[in-house]
Amino acid sequence: MTDTLPAAAVEAAFKPPRSQWRDVWDQFRTHKGAMVGAVVLALLIFFVLFGAFIWRIDPAFIEPDAVKMIRSRNQPPSWAHPLGTDQLGRDMLARMIAGGRVSLAVGLTAMLIAILLGTTVGVLAGYFRRLDGPLMRMTDLFLALPLLPLLLVMVLLFRDKLAGVFGPELGTFLLIVFAIGVTSWMQSARIVRGEVLALKEREFVLAARSIGTPSRRMILRHILPNVMSPIMVAATLGIASAIITESALSFLGLGFPPDFPTWGRLLFDGVDYLQQYPERVIWPGLAISLTVLSVNYIGDGLRDALDPRIRGR
């Protein structure tokens, strides 16, 4: 017994300390909803990224022969077309794959713009007292604006101009991600500002300030790394919000062109055939719902895993 105790003590003393990210991962794994959401999101990403290499039908292909095109319209699910065809005879599975790539790209890009703007405004407002009032009043102003009508006005004003410069597909993509990004940063800014205000009173920040650390170095070295946790959670939830917003714009007919599929556009096209072919609405609606739910569950799991009060239990 006397030999065992010192050996165990020595082994514990030389055991490498657990990293913070290992603790985060262990806590994240205990959240069943987050793990299920991660699996579902991974399957959806695999579906939209690699599905085109497995299912090689062109999503924009229309039979050039008028008789064949009429016969291929609105077909039910079959071995040749597992999800059926649309009103022009285009394969729905191929369009779901292509539309998923666009919808996820819109969500990720708009989220990056929103997080970049929100983090910048939040850090500046929290660190520099003289900027806090003006920046927060600007944030409150954006929060008071009705989001969807503002997006509709932006799309109607600039869609044709950008389409003439970049083309209809790229121009619409740039307009939608920019419009969603610049109208979705406010919550991130308020969260980051609150974290920065708390960090300013921490001992390591006060010590760095006492030795004359410049503000730029202080923000990059001490402030930003310590506000990454709420930024990551906000970014995860921002993807879901951006996908829903893009789907709403496409559903209203103000999104991408008809020949450029997104899940929202497929939903819009299928509404006219809801009574006869309900699967035309079910498949894109199910894809949007699964993506948004899985991302929200992942965000909940990240929030719990990155909270030291919960992680320490």
C-alpha cells in the first residue's frame, strides 16, 4: 500500500493537464440534441457537397423535345427520379442538391459578414467609452427597423443594378448575403459589448494597461481571444437565421432567378402545385427545417459547453 500511493501520486503529478477544448468537447458530447444536430448537419453538408458527384443529372436540364418535356413534367418519385420532377421536367433531387449548396453558402457568408460587423461594433463600444453611446444608439436604431420590409426594399432597389454588373446569379447572391449580413449584426454586437465591459475589469487586462500596452495590442491580444466563445455561439445561430431569411425572400419571389435553385425557391415553385403534388413542398421544407433545427441545437450545445459554470459541474 505504501508503494502504491507514491506511484499514483507521481503519475498524477506528471499527467499532462487537460486542455480547455477537450473539456469543451466532453461537455458538448453530453448534450444529446447537439450531437444529433451535428450528425444531421454533417449528413446534409455531405448531401449538398458530394451529392452532385453521385447523382450526375443536370439540375437545369429540360428536354429539348416538346413532347418529351410535357411527358416528363411533374412525375412522381421513381427509380429514374427519386424525388420526382418539377413543372418543366427537371429532376428534383438534382435541384435539391444544387439548391442546398446555394442556401448553405448564403447562410455561411451572411453569417461571416454579420459576425465581423457585430464583433467590430461590440469591441469598439465596450472598450472605448466615448464610442459606447453613439455605437449603441446606432445598434438600437437598426434593431428598431423592420427587417423583412427593409430587405425587400434593398432587393428591389439594387437587384437589377448588380445583375447588370455581375450577372443575375452572382449579383443576386452578393446582394442577398450583404443585405442579410448588414441587418443581422446587432445581437452579436450587444453580446460582445457586454463581454468586453466585463473583461475590462479583469486583473490581466488592468495589469496590461498599467504597463502601457497600446489599445490595438490590448484588443487583439487580450480582448478578442476571450470573447470568442459567445462569438462562436452567435455565429452558429446566425447561420440558421440567414438561411430562414433567404428562404423567405425566395418564397416571396424576390430571391434568386427561377433557373437558379435554392431551397426557398423550390418551396416557392412548389406552392402552386401543393394540392396535386405535395412532395414538391415537403422536400425543400424538410431540408430547411432540418438544417435550422440542427444548427440551433448545435448552438445550444456550444453555449452550454463554453459556459465555465456548466463545464465545471
